[in-house]
Amino acid sequence: MKCPFCGHPDTQVVDSRVSEDAESIRRRRKCLSCDKRFTTYETVELRMPQIVKTSGNRAEFDDAKLRTSFTRALHKRPVPTEQVDAAIQRITQRLLALGEREVPSRTVGQMVMKELYKLDKVAYIRFASVYRDFQDVDDFRDAIEEVAKPVPRKRRGS
């Protein structure tokens, strides 16, 4: 690390400690040229992937846009904010876990669809109508039938 006082490129770590919040490491350093001491902090930097839109344009991931999608789909629906926050957090974690520098917007849309399906079926249909670009009543009917399908139950003892 370069010395902030004299600009010399070589410094020595004298002491390292985990910060009180356990979110960073505090390092005391000493310049090998001017002998002055200074403190640096090391923190984790997580970079969200860029979102590649269907047009080919790229945009920074914006969790505010994600929240807006949920808010519109869930308008006047009885879903607590905590559940929406948790869904957004799960999507964000999945995107980070992909480890990709770029992710297609379709992938994010699919993640939103899965979360909305779990949260509220009406919101799921609302989002799907825009996301899948429904053209007529048959598209709505297909989506509603998809949601209305009974879930197969596991039999006991098998």
C-alpha cells in the first residue's frame, strides 16, 4: 500500500484487528521510507452483476427497480412489507451467488415470478401479464389455470 504522506510504495503492517462491527479489518501500517504510521480498513466489496436487457443494452442492477416491480404487482394485496423485503433479498443473494458479471433481464424476471408465485397468486398473474406480454384472454386463462392447478401432495409412508 502506498504511503499517504510520502507516496512510497512499500509499507509494513504493524497490527491487524477485526473492527467492532466485525464487518472490516483495521490495519495499522508503517511506511518503510518516512516511518510515519497510518490506518487502513479492509472491507468486502460485493459487486452486483450488470443486467443485460433484451435490446442488448446494459444497466447497473438497481434494487429500487426490483422493489417497484413488486410494489406494482402487489398493489392493494395483503402481503406484509417484511415478506417483500425477504423476497428481494433472496433475489439479490441468488444474483450474487451466480457469480456472473452480466445477467439477462429475463433471468431476473423469472426470479421475480417465482417469488410472486409464493407470495400472492393475484400479484403473480399481474406481473406475468406484463412480463409475458399477454395478448388476449386466453393468455390470462392459461396463467390462471397454471396457478389454480392443485399441488400434488406426498402420501404418508411412501
